[in-house]
Amino acid sequence: MANIAIVGATGLVGRTMLRVLQERNIQVTSLRLLASARSAGEIIAWNGNEYTVEELTEDSFDSIDYALFSAGGSISKQYAPIAAKNGCIVIDNSSAWRMDPDVPLVVPEVNPQSAHEHKGIIANPNCSTIQLVVALKPLHMHFGLTRVIVSTYQTPSGAGQKGIDHLLDEINGIAPTKRISSHKVAYNTVFHAFPVGELFTEEEIKIKNETRKIMGIPNLPIAVTCVRVPILGGHGESVIIHTEKSCDTNDIRNILNISSGIVVVDNPLMEEYPTAADSEHRDEVFVGRIRRDDSSENSFHLWITADNLRKGAATNAVQILQLLEEQQ
């Protein structure tokens, strides 16, 4: 039983967190829904009760055991230390704390032990990173990874409701009032934002750095290209792995089949393979199109999909909470 707060409760991920808490039957003693002053007063129904959204303030974390943050990096930077100082454990979905050496970056199927090394704040990884490392970890344990190449096919919902609205407005012939790119998103492919002076996008940098931290392989050679595509549902990733040990596709398939959080869908001759749409509303990571890369020794192709709002954000955060609760 725990007192839980959701920071950013009215947002896309915040609402998904509430659904996942209910679906997983998390025993909640009290629930506090927090957001900006603009959203304060909104009524949200949860688990048979109605809750009034409160404005986030420095006093919001009194008597709270866990706070799930999904309100952006600046809010997390300001309020997560305040919550932690009050004895609350913060599980933060923004990028604010991910690369802080004192903050664990956790995917329960990959590095669950790290969740218990927190100092009050735990970081939830980037959505694309989560589904990637869930598939990579067991393969690294059994065969060793010497290089990873990944290209992502990401839904605009990764940018929140604004991304969905941008796409749907354009599909419906409406000029978007909120944009995630200066380019057209509908019927197009666009990149994420480029940091000043960088040739790699923010997303590409995140996946590279976060994958190394989570898996504990600081020098893993990894090449990343991230693209937004005009779909709703989830993220897809085309991945090439190079293994240290010799293996074949059956070895890889067998390991993935017995690994936690993974569903293998790999019968392409019958058109059975993971799709973003099939991953929607699911908490597992789906892997298919497992095949040898005949251009290089010990090299294999994978296709990975997952629901970016659930496993890529809300579900992973709730799983971290469950890990911590199990140790109580």
C-alpha cells in the first residue's frame, strides 16, 4: 500500500500511468494528481473514484511515498529534488536525470538491481531506448555484443498530445496550431530536434548514451538514426547486432523466446511479424524478422516494436514502482 502522486497527470503519459496502475492492481492508499495551474481543478475518474487535479507546488509531496513524474525536464529538475527531500521516491519520465551519475536509469527486465541504488530519484529511459535494451540484454548475456546499429520509425505520439494533434490536423487538412517540427508530419518523414552544433539529433544521442548506461557497456559501439513516421500506435526499430560468439538465428530466437517481457513474432513467409499497430495497448516488446546479415560475420537483423506510451513510458515507470514495493 502506498501514497502515490502523478505529476503531469493530465498529459498523455500521465493518463496512461493511471490506466497502468489500475490494470496492474497497484494497492494505492491515496492518490494525488498534480499538474500546472492551468489544469488544476480538472476532474479525473480513476478506479471508481473521482479526483480533482491539484496545482503542483513545493508542498505537494507531504506524506507521498512515490511520485511518478511526466511533466517535462524543467519541472523535474525543479521539483524532483524537493520531493526526494521530503522522503518521496521519484520515478521521472523526462530526460532531466537520465545521465546523472548519481541517478539510476532503470528498465526492470534489464537492470532491476539498479532501482535499489537510488538516492531518492530514479530515471525512466527514453521510449526507444527501453524497447531496444529489453531485446539486446539477453542477447548480450549469451552471445556478447560487439556493435549495434539501429534505425527507428517513431510515432509522433512520442512528443505527447502535441505530436498527435500535429499529425491529425494535417491529415484533416487543418493548419496545426501546435507543431513538433517545422516540416510537414503527415505523409512524410521528419527528424527530431538537432541540438546546437550537433549533427546528431537529441533522440539519437539519448539512445546511444542511455543504452550504454543501462546495459553497463560504456564503450559499446552503437550507430543510431531516428525518424518520425506518420503513424499512431507505437515505435518500430530496425536493428543490426554483431555478436562476439558464433550463433545462428535459431539460437537468437530461442533466447528471446525465454526472455522476460519479449514476444517473438517471426514467421514472415506467413506475413507474421511485429507491427506498431499490433503492439498498441500492450506492455511487451515484440521482436521478429530475425535473420542473418550476410554482409558481415556474426551479424543479424532484428525488427523490434513496442507501445511507446506504455512500455516506453508509463508501464516501465510503474514496473519500477513495483520493484521497489516488492522490497518493502
